[in-house]
Amino acid sequence: KIAISNVERKEMHMNYSVVEKEISNRYVASVRKRIGSYQEEGMLWEILNREIAPQSPKFTNPPCNIAIYHDEEYTDSNPDVEIQTSVVGKYLDTQNVEFKELPSTFVASVTFKGDYAQMCDVNRAVVEWVKENGYRFSGTMFNIYHVGPGTESNPEKFVTESCFPIEKI
């Protein structure tokens, strides 16, 4: 559904490299809520960090911080967003944080540098790649923040990996 009409009109240029890869299983601390807008995602990270701090969790190295967008399509308001950070060891759930094991996931992945204004173009590149390579989408899109707002204030230095679960047709 993501930008399919634009792709079908051939308005898209492949400026991004799409790769197939497996995201390995992981144990995460997770917060999922409807928020006012995508720009309010930072509030979820604040909740997660505040609530797990008393347990002094050990984070994976390298860190794996993910945002999952559960709505079927882009929405202007009240998106259903889940954020996760990978941890080592077992911890107790809190009021808003759930600790859970996640299975490995096969994805079409695009890694890009810079701000998030590129997301529409990234989505288009993945839609075209999936169509051309005999796959279909099989799950909810998510971003891995290799360098993001939690560690870098300059959006031009962000490094984001957008992942789209896929399966062969």
C-alpha cells in the first residue's frame, strides 16, 4: 500500500540500495502506544528509559533501537508506534514496558543517512524492489536507529535502517 500509486505511475527513481537480510532474534524492552504524531516518538523513549532504569539493564553491543509502525498506512494523527531496545538478561515488566523475545525476521532493508524527510522515497524504493523481485510484504515496517536523536542532535548525521518484513510469492 505504501506509495504504490506513485510506483505504478513510474514517478520513482531508485536512489536507494535495497538488500535482503535476516534480522536475528532478540530480547527487547518495548513500549507501544498511540501518540499524537510521529514527531512525538521521543516521549516513548523517555517512558522506556525512565521505567527500566531502576533495573539497570544491560544493553546489547552494538545497541539495537527500533521503532515499529503498526498502522497499515501512514496516518496524520494518532499513529500506533512501538519502540524497542535490545537487552541482555531477563527483567521484570513495568507499568508501560514489556520485555519479550522476538523471532528472527527476513526483511527488505534500506540504510540511509540524513533526516527522516527521505522516508517517502525509501518506501517507494522498497515497494518497487519487492514487486520486481517476487516478494510480498509479510509484516509491519520498522526502523533501526543506528545513529538517531537519542545519540545525535544533527539530523544530517542520522543513520537509519528501514526494514520491511517480506516473503517469497
